[in-house]
Amino acid sequence: MQVTDIQWSTTEKEISQSAFDRAHQREIDTLIQTVTEKAQTISDVSEVWQLHDFLSAKRHEIDGKYDYRYSGLLFVFARLVREKWLSIDELEGLEPDKLAKISALVRMG
């Protein structure tokens, strides 16, 4: 079965959306904390531009990472697990085959 041919039940869609949203919020919360800390230490304009560059790069990274299309969701989940924004346990309730594919992708990364 191709990854793009995978079917998602209503329950799996709910589990997936919840896990996806949770991981996204964790990463955003961490980003906000990081930016707040960096902003408090700014002492000249060059540091303002460095913060701007950092935020631009993070926006590009986060916007590219959090793509909720079912055709690529297993890859997204594998990356989020690998980066520790999500644990495989938070995907409990997905079909065992999907969990096995995600776990295999995590190990490959």
C-alpha cells in the first residue's frame, strides 16, 4: 500500500488532528519563550535584525513542517516524534500499520 493510498477513519482523523495541534502548540510556545528571552537581551539594532532573521527562518521551517494533508501525515508525525514535539504514545488509536510506519520513519531519520 502506498502512503498516499492510506485511508483514515473518523476516529483516526480526530486523533491525528489533536496530536498535530498539540505538537504545533508546543513548538509555538517554545518559540514564543525563546523570542521573549532573546528580545530581553537586545542592546543594539544588529541584534534586532538577527532576531528578525531568526524569526523569518523559524516561520519558514514551521510553516513547511506543519502540513496537515493526509497524503503526507505519516511523514509529518515521524518528524514531530523525531524532533520530540510529539510522542508516539500520543498517536495511540491509529491503526497498528500506521503506527509501525511512523516508527519505522522515525528510526530512518
